[in-house]
Amino acid sequence: MLQTLKNAFKIKDIRDRLFFTLLMLVVIRIGSQLPVPGVDRDYFANWFAAQTGDAFNFFDAFTGGSFLNMSVFALNITPYITSSIIIQLLTIAIPKLEEMQKDGEDGRKKLASITRYVTVGLALIESVAMAIGFGRSGLLEKYNALNVITVVTALVAGSAMLMWIGERITESGVGNGISIVLIINIISRMPQDFAGLFQQFVLGKPIAVGVLAAVIIIAIVIGMVVLVIMLNDGTRDIPVQYAKKIAGRHSVGGASSKIPLKINTAGVIPIIFASSIMQFPVIIASFAGYQSTGIGAKVLRGLSSNNWCNPSDLIPSWGLVLYVVLVIFFAYFYTSITFNPLEIADRMKKNSGFIPGIRPGKPTSDYLTKILNYIIFIGACGLTLIAIIPYFFNGVFGARVSFGGTSLIIVVSVVLETIKQIESQMLVRNYKGFLND
């Protein structure tokens, strides 16, 4: 990776793209510190301290602290991510959107435009809810119509600007603009988390204990990164053979290929869906000021990951079991709507392709479905393992960090994909230089 970056700086065009991306990241971090006018910044700090659950910690980690600071980027890129997922799911249910998706570059541009409008709509709804809901309880220095409009305008404009910056990084930077905006927010919180771990487990401890704790922390982080890389790059290659065709006096075709089925076919989506569903009741209860007792309190405690894996009180850990079930379910669900074995089998049949030993048509579709079900389960188990490791150490040892398995998967995946894009851009430049010579 370091060698790739070193070589990239030798090429002027790619060097300019890297500097442009770095400049945009600086703008993002500056914007994350600019407060919304008329907002009491101490309100959220006190409000967060009063929360017993972790429902908003996940959101704050994704916004890089912008939410806690109530900056103009408080909503961050999350409305765009949500709208992208919504549009992607709707392409399965609405034939018109499905046609756009298959209509080449023009169709993708139309879908991108629709996604932008949905993003602004979601940002507007979220900002109005925040301005009115939190404003009534003390977020605004003066709770009146003018201040509410000011907060809503600032939050929507901030989210739209981050969407624009992400698209500019995709076009004029190193690519993966929206993903890079997301990971810079996650990474910005990591130094603070590691400093907290150092103070909790290393600082002030006997030398032997401190060194052992530091080694264990480093080993766990490295192990999780390696596991994410293996899960991200792992594939099951399905061999495909194409029959020869006679064209005049010559035979064409007969080539062999493969279908690479990723082990982690759904990416990080299952974890995001599972976390969102479990945190939704906790968020609603927090907004409503609901003081739960009895069975309601037990349910909310089980839904909060802060209460999982606690040796002194294992009953709330039923939420962890539900979490694992939801991750596996959404891994199958999301893959089923994004990967169609029947369509792949029909396309192979039309091109005279077949899997050795498997008849074309429905037998091929059934074979792909069978293989896919196996690897989805393996990928879901890997995702679950990565996700629950931070929960285990939080519950047993009290090692609380803002970045969990979800954040780590996103960061590692985006970094690997960005490095691949830089390498492909370097390859294109080398080809151009060769042709010019």
C-alpha cells in the first residue's frame, strides 16, 4: 500500500487528485467544528451524559463528532447513505427504477439525481425533528420560529454540501467520494478512543501489566483488521465454459471464465440494518422522555449493546442473540434482492456458457443458489464475529470505544477499494504513456 502511494505521487495527475482529496477532507473536518447559529453547544454534551444506552453513539461515530458538537455537518452523510439504500431496494420493487438501473450511464445519472432529491428530503425531515424536538427541551438559546428555520437551513445545507463534496472527490479526487467522507469521520474519533484505552488499561499500571495490556489491545485490533481483509477479499470462483461456435471457416468462443462469488456478498449492510432496527425503539424512547419500568425497562436494556456480555448481569445479553439472528437474516435478505441466480443462469445460457458438470438453465440456477447459501452463512458468521468482539470486551472489561466492528469493516473496505482505484488509475496512465511513445 505504501509503495502504491509512493508511486502515485510520481504521476502529476494522480498527485493532483490526492491533494484535492486531502483538501476536501480538511474542509470536512473544519465544517465539523462550526456550530449552528443559535444553538447551545453544551446542551448535547449534558444530554449525551444523561443517556444510558448507546443508540446515539453509533450515529455520533458515523458523523465524526459533528452530531455531539451540533455543527453544520451534524447530519453528515447519513441521509445520503439512507437514501441510497432506499433507492437500491426500490429498484427491486419498482420496474421503472429497475429499467433506469439497466439503462447504462443515462439511467445511472437519473438514479443519482433521484437519490439527491431523496437525500435533501430526508435531511429536511431529520433537521425539523431535531430542531423542534431538541429545541423544546433547551437546544436552542431562544426557541422561536426564526431560530428553528435557521437550524433547519444550516443542517440541510451542511448535509447537501457533504454530498456535493463526496461527488467531487469521486470525479476529481481518488474516487469513492461518499465512502471517503464517511471513513474520515470514523477515523477522526479513533485517536480519542485509543487514548481512552491507554488511560484505562496502561497508564498508571505496573510495567508488566501495562505492557501486556498494550500488546493485547494491539493484537486484537490487528487481528480484526486481518479478519476484515480476509472477509472482504474472500471469493468462491465458479468455473464457466463457453461452447465453440463456427463462423465461416473459423471457430470462435470456447473460452473459459469464472463467476467470483464474494463470501461477504452483502458487505456491511446486514450489520447496519440489524443495529438500526435494535436502536430504533431506544431512540424513540429517548426522544419521548419515556421512563421505562418493569418489562419495558428490561426490553430497552436488552436492546442496548452497553448491557451485553456483562458477567454480573447476563440477562440483557438476550439482545446479543437477537442481534446475531438479525445479522444473518439480513445477510440472506440483502443478497437475495441484489443477486439473482436465475438471471445469471439465463445470461450464461444465451451466451452458450455452462458450468462444467451442471446442465444449463434451472439446474445452473439451483446450483448457484446452493453455493450462494453456503457462502452467505460463512460471510454472515464472519461479520457477526467482527461485530461482537468489541461488545464482548466492552461488557467484560469495560473497554468502550466509539468505533466497533461496523466502523472497522467500513474503514478497511474503503481503504482497500481506494487503493485498487489508485492502482487502476496508475495503470491507465502507464498505458497512455506506452501508446504515446
